[in-house]
Amino acid sequence: SFIYYHNHDDGKGYIYNIRTGEKYLKHVAWIAKPTGKDSLICFSDGKKRGYFSKNTSKVVIEPKYSHAWIFSEGLASVEEDGYIKFIDGTGKVVIDKKMAYIPNMEGYVFHGGYCVVDTDDGEQCGMMDKKGNIVLPLEYSSIYPTNDFKLWRLQKGNEMAVLDCELKPVLPLTECSIYIGDGTIDVTLPDHTMRKYDQAKIGRASRR
């Protein structure tokens, strides 16, 4: 792609063609690029947020949202009327679970077909699939994926667990501390006993 973003501290950045120097989109305060193969880039005009194509630089979804996040796996989360909704690449709302928008919470992004979602008070979380189904109840204090999104680490009170990419238990909920490293899972029990597991071996076991 020959389309680039030129940033200005005054919020008047612009999108331009590096080959021709032609400006396509002006008064752009900031942009946020999508993940994977998604082609729509989230941008702000200084007041509202919308999306333009990284291939053509044309605005596909007009900046009309007070809050909006990056596209991931074909969907993006936006805030409308105080609720988080998910839109497709045309701007159509495809998931609306009446989830309250919580200021300063991280954006809802899909990884491997799943997205972490929160209760209205932001105190607990669970997971949702791309059809809007809650596939993991909203009863956990934290849920984090590994960098390659092959494993999920869950915490519920003093207990922690690890799920694989299909949300099958790799390590069940246990009172412990879990650190997922490069190829291993390190578990520290309340009596300070430490256990180290090979991710590949226990991953195969969870899929049997």
C-alpha cells in the first residue's frame, strides 16, 4: 500500500499517497490500525470516530461514534447511547447485548473467534463468540490471552486456570498463581510448591 498517515500535533493530520503526494483525508487527529486481514482503519476527526479503507483511503463508515475501537476478525466495537455494540464492515450492528459502556475499559477485540466482555460494573468478565453467545460466564476477575492467542489464562478469586484456543481446560481452576512463558506454564501452589508444564504436551491432552 502507498497510503500513509502524516501526524500533526495540532490534530490536523492527513492521509496521503506516498507516490503522488495526493492528500485523501484531512483533519485526522489519530488512527488505529486493525489486526489480521481486516482493512478498515479506525480514525478520529478530533470529535468523533469512524473508519476508512487502508487500501483506498476512502471513508467507509462516517465518524459518528464518541468511542470506537479497531476491527478484528471482521467486527469492531463501538459505543452508541451508552452501550457497546459490534458492527461489521458496512457499519451494520450485528451484535447488541446491551452491554454498558464503561469509561477507561479496554476495547472489545476478537481473538480466535472469542472476545472478553465485562459485567455492567466492570468487576467481572467472561467470553463471547462472534454470534453474540456468551460461551464463558461473566464470573471471572480477569481473562488474558497469550501473545499467540493459543491459550487463555483465567482468574476467579484466588483460583486460576488455563484454557486452550477452543476454551477447553488445559489446567482446571486451582488455588495457585500461573505464569505462561515461552512454551511452558509455571504454576505456584499456596504451599510454594512449583510445577512446570510443557504447553505442547498438555495442549494435546486437552484435545483428546
